[in-house]
Amino acid sequence: MAAFELTEEQTMLRTMVRDFVNAEIKPVARKIDEDEKIPADLIQKIKDLGLLGASFPAEYGGGGFGEVGYCVMQEEIARGCMSTATFIGAHQSIGANAIYLGGSEFLKKKYLVPLAEGKYIGGFALTETLAGSDSFNLRTRAHKEGNEWVINGEKLWITNGGTADVLSVFARTDRGISGFVVETKLPGFSAGPAEKKMGIRGSTTNQITFDNVRVPAENLIGEDGRGFLVAMKTLDAGRLGLGAACLGTAKELLEMSAKYAKERKQFDVPISHFEAVQFMLADMATMAYAMESIIYRTAADYDAGKSISRQAAQVKLYCSESLGKITDMAVQIHGGMGYSRELPVERFYRDARINRIFEGTNEIQRLVIARDVLKRNGVLL
């Protein structure tokens, strides 16, 4: 851990979620991957536990655990299934959180409360064909007609895009980029079929289309033309949750690899006796420890109200790249069994790859970090 301890409530949250993951998620994780769908009854159990609003204050229907608690939860969820962690992250850490960070009190009461309580499923719609890494280059447009905003355009790679009830949508207006809360039941909204993906297959990802979708004027998130700042601040928090999910997967693979190394024999001795295997385990453990340290230090700073844009980029960059190395070493330690679908190592390997792409590619994270380093002459905060 970082230089602080979890509160008693956060420790209890970890225990509760870990027990839930062991009993309810791990037994169906392979089926989630193969069916490319999270079972409805599992989603209902996640709602019933209050996990869809864990980070938000109680006044908005949440658990009041803050970002540290949210990271604890996502770490444990990802030990069982990265698809499920991704579903929760898109709903809570970016979809609902955009409303929490930038929305009016009216929007929080109308949408954030039912999102946190699990009555609605949420998502975050920013990415477009020409606005992936270049996220400022949005082509989706919104113009005002009377007391309504009319939205036209397309988004792609939207997690929960085909299942969400409410989306935080970003579009270009005459004043710049603005955010809107859009109910997906509105006329003119449509979602394409779920994308066929290499990993996190249980997390649905869709192209979505807005054809003269009309939303009330009060559904504007914050000020007209200031939505890009809301989107970027939202993604800062999202990157911490992504890092926590990477950490959970890393810890699970380290534990599995250590146990397997002690059981698997070659040349009449467990492979854990071989330095080559020991060195891989040492590297895995060291990276996991560093991941844990920067995640929880940064999450604590976020909860304290500090600016964490550079640190969030560092968390995302380091954790996603470390997980790539850790999953590769886990496969190597398991040998042929690591390449087989009989064990979850193969699934974790496929699931890990996306973390270097979504929530801002690692190339973009390096730009964010480098620009801040140059601005501050390398000073660490």
C-alpha cells in the first residue's frame, strides 16, 4: 500500500467484494467471455450490493467510499472478470461521474441518484471515427431549438452503448464542446450490434447514432462550450479505476503463477526451484507493488481534492504496460496450460491488451506526462 491505511469501512468493502467475486463472478467468468455477455442476474446482484454507486456520496444514492474505495472495489472485481470491471467502470467512473463532476443539482437528483442506486445503467460517449486520440475533433453536433438541444452524429467504441439507459454525451456546439445527459429511449437514438472483440468480450461495445435526438435544455452538463474540461476531468478518475482493475488482474495472476510453479514439476522438481521462474515471479511482484503504491496514493490525492491529471496519466500508463508484461510472464510460467482456455490465464492475457488503448492511448498519456514535466521543469508534486 501507499503511505496510508484503508479505513475500516474500506477494508470491510474489500472483504465484501472479494467474497462476492469468489462466490458469484469467478464461477461464471469463463461463460461471460464465451457468451460475450454479463448475465442479467449477476448485474442485479451487483446492483443489490450497491456497487454501481460505491464512490458517490450517500446524498446522491452512493456508498460514500470515494475514489480510494472505488479502486478497492475495482481491484477485487477484476480479480474475477475484467469484463465485469469494465462494465462497472463505464457506468460509474465515467458515465455517472461526468454528471457528478459537471452536472447541475437538478441533473444529479434526476439522473445521478438512480444511476448510483442501479436503477439506470450509464455510459460515456466521447469517441468518434476522427476523434479517438484527437478527442477535441468531435463531429457530432448539437444546436439549440427553443428549450431543447438537438443532437446529430455518430459515436463508436462506446462501452455499455447498447445497454445503457443514460449516456453522458459530448458534442460540438457553436460555443465549443458541450456535455449532455441523453436518455437512450429518446426518438432518434440507436445502437448498432455489439463489436466482436479480442478481449473483455463480456463488456458490450457499440457504435451509437443520434438522428435529431432532442434533449431538454436543462440536460446540459455544466456550461455550454465547457464540456471538454468536464470530459477530461472525468477521464482522470476513469484512469485510476482502470489502474485498479489492472492491479487486481496482476495480483490474481501472481497468485495463480506462484501456486502453479510450486505444483508443476520438471526434471523431478517443482519449476519454482528454477531461477528463471523465480525471476519472473520477482518481477511480477515488484510491478504489482509499484502499481498498488501509485494507484492508492493518487486516489487519496483525488479524494483530498488535489489536481491529479499528470498522476492519473502515469497510473494509466504504468499499470497498463506492467499488466501486459505480467500477463505475458504468467502465460510463460504456465507453459502450454497458459495458452489453453482450460485455465483463466489465457482470458486474462486477452483482456489485458485493451488497457493500453482505451481511456486514452498510452501514447497520449506520454504526451500528457511529458508536457507537464516540461511545464514544471520535472518537479514531482
